[in-house]
Amino acid sequence: MRLVDPKPAALPVRAALAEPDLVPAGQALPGNAAGRTIWGFDALQLHNRYWASFGVQVVRQGEPSEIVTHAELYLLTDPNTLTLFRLSRLMDTLNWVEPTALFVRLHDANERGYRENTVVDADGKFVRFQRVYAASRSQTRIVLTPDREVAQLWQSSPDPQTAWRRLRRFAKRIERATSSIDGNVYDRHDERDTTWFVHDLLQVWKHPDTTVMRARKVEVSRGATVWRDAQCKVDPGATFIGPVWVGAGRIVPAGQTVIGPAVVWDDPSRRPVNDVISWLNIEPRDIPEDPQVRDSSLFGKAVKRTFDIILALIGMICSAPIYPFVLLAIWLEDGRPFFFGHTRETLHSREFKCWKFRSMRKDAEKMKAELKAKNQADGPQFFMENDPRLTRVGRFLRKYNLDEFPQFWNVLVGDMSFVGPRPSPRAENQYCPAWREARLSVRPGITGLWQVNRTRRAGTDFQEWIKFDIEYVERRSFWLDIVIIWKTFANVFFKISRK
């Protein structure tokens, strides 16, 4: 038997099974996990795919793999370790401190305890129970970095000691941060440890199809979650309880019961060939289907609205002297109108006119249809680095964000807030229902979490947009608004000071 961990630090309690991997008949497989795969991947490759689903590439010393340019983060670890932890607990540090390297100490509170093996004689008769104690790995160190050069430095090191020494020399003290969190640590060379890793992984990885193209979700009853290979057979009459993964070449016939957490490994004779991760096509599938939108109190809403009105009045008063010069410049180059109002959606899908100084030619909407093929954005929005629709005055206004001054009026009348998700038209909001419902539960903002944190990396802008919008809705507070406003002004003044 195996002792069940009483209080895992960051992951679900492990089921009290003799083995965490089952064949379709529900019988336990031997503990030896060496050479076994699920969907063509062994434990190490599953570890890499799991982190890739969050835009994170795992990098180890001496590993001959390419360090991709489209990863959002690099997870630097030693060659012998697999890890699971909640990345969300480190995002505040990564977003606000923005370190070159975040040194993380993972504490694994899951004592493996011991297991009892059955010892038999040559005739298969019971002799005794043998108690085997697991090695203790109470903690390990990893590094998270957005810098590809740091990842390359780590990968090229001959051993972990040299890697840590190089990293501390490269990332100066003021450019790095440290953190300590709970997590799970596994030895990739320990067969039972890798078996537990897969067992734990299938409980926390809700969308393996993000980076495993062969995985298909099966609709079953009893609240079970079953992911099957494209080349396996699962009869509708089979019964599943709990999370289950079914590998390639396997057959789960009618009348069979599989109790999860369980893995039905690939048939060795029909093991599929691994596909390559397409980093540009990874979708942000960790977004909840029904976001738990935290509803602010009446007092909180009143404070935010009062704050918006005060800021809008201050903004209108301070920007008023600029209006005559902007209006004159627009009129001299391209005539009237001076303002452009685009229909956007606000709280509860109500439409309104979002006002800006006109920065584009009068036939901009017609030109947009002609330029659609040259769109450089990866989502529903339209973006061109050198947009031919912009006037010379408009290019200057956009560069220094002066075109958005009329939005102070939108804030004053209650269509917008000073801080919130980017205001979008109905057509853009249809791309992701969960995202739409979350962002339309609050007023859109002149600035927001996405605007101050976006990286503009090719192929990731829309993913970041969804991620930061939902993060703002879930974490919104008065102090978060203050931080976003401060970063917005810092970014604008830094842009001006560089010129």
C-alpha cells in the first residue's frame, strides 16, 4: 500500500490507489514507468508541454533544444528535476518588479513517506512486506526569466553550480528578485516519482489539448474528465470516475470501469510520433469557462466613480489649453471633423461613442478593408506599424497619446472609467465569450493592465490582452488602479524624455 500525503502544499490530495495508473480493466500496472508514454510523451516531455501551455519554455543545462523566441517566460531548472507549482503566485513580482531573473525556492511539503512492497518466493508465495522509504527532497531552486539571453547562459553551463554562478554574475542584484513558494518536486530518474508526477499532472492540467494536438476530450457522466488519444477507442458504455487519460492504441470497451486519477498508457506497438510545439498558435486556454467575477461593494463602486469624476475634471482642465492647437493642426492638414467617435461597448454590453481627436484620413474605414491582408495583430484588432491611414498630425498625436484627451468626457459622463479594460466594439468582443463577459462586467478604461504590461511580441498580443483584462477584473482594487495610473504616466513621460 502507499501512504496518502495528508496536506499537499499546492496540488490536490492524491488518491489512495495501489498505483496511480490503470489499464482499461481497472487493474494496476507495475510500478516501473520507464519507457511508458501517454500520447507519445514521457514524463519529461509532458512536463515541457505543460509549461509550454502557459507560454513558458523549460530550459536545462546541456539540453540541445532550441530556445524559442516566442516564449513569454523561461523556466530554468537542473537536468534532474520536474516541478509543479502555481505560476499565478509569482506573477505580481514578474509584472510589477520586472526582474531580469526571479530566483524561486520551491518548498515541497509532500513527504513521500514510505511504500510497502510484497516479497514473494520463487513459487510466488507470500514471504513478507518490505517497507521502502522515499528520498526526501524538501526544496529545490528554479529561475524564471523573460530574457532569452539569460536562458541561453543557463543552458550552455556545464553543470548547475556553474550555471548559478554565471547567473548571479550576469543579473546584478538590483535586476533580480527572490521568492519562496510551495510546490511539488520530482526526480525524473526515479520511476515511482515520475509516475506520481503524471498522476498529479492529470489533476491540475485542465486543457492538455493546448499543446498536445492528439488529445481529445470525451463527454462522460458522473463528473469525470476523460482525455483520449485520437487513435484509441472509448465505448460510450464504459464508465469513468474522476480524471482519466487514455493513450494511443488502447480500447476501453463497454462495461469497463476506470477510476481516476488514472492513466491508460500508450500501446507500445502503436506509440505515436511527437509533434512539434507551435508556439505562435498556443491559445490562452487557462482562462476559466465562467470567470468568477468579483463584484465590488457599493462603497467601492462609489469611491471608484468619485475618483473617476475628479480625475476627468482635472484632465479636462489641464488639457483645455492644448485643444486650440490640436484643432488648428487637424484643420490645416485635413479639414473637419476634429473628433472621431467610434462605437464601443461598456458595462453590460451597452454601446457608446468613444471619442478621440481624429488622427486618420476621412476614408480610413474604407482603407481598412483594403489593408486587411496586411494586419500585423494576432487577434481581432487591426494594427500596422506604419499605418498609411494616419495623417502627419495624427501620427504625432498617437505617438504621445494626445488623441485620447477627449475620452475624459467619456469618463465624466460614465461611459468609461479612468482604469479598466480597453474599450472594444461588439465585433471584437465576440471572439472569446468568457473574456467578453468578464471585461463587460466593468467599465472600460483610458488605461489598463494590458496597456502598461503588453510586450508587443509578435503573435502574443491578443493572448496578453485576454490575460490582463481578466486578471484586472479578478484583482481590481483602488490601489491597483493607482499603480496602473502611475505606470501609465511613467511610460508617457519616459517616451517624451527619450525624444
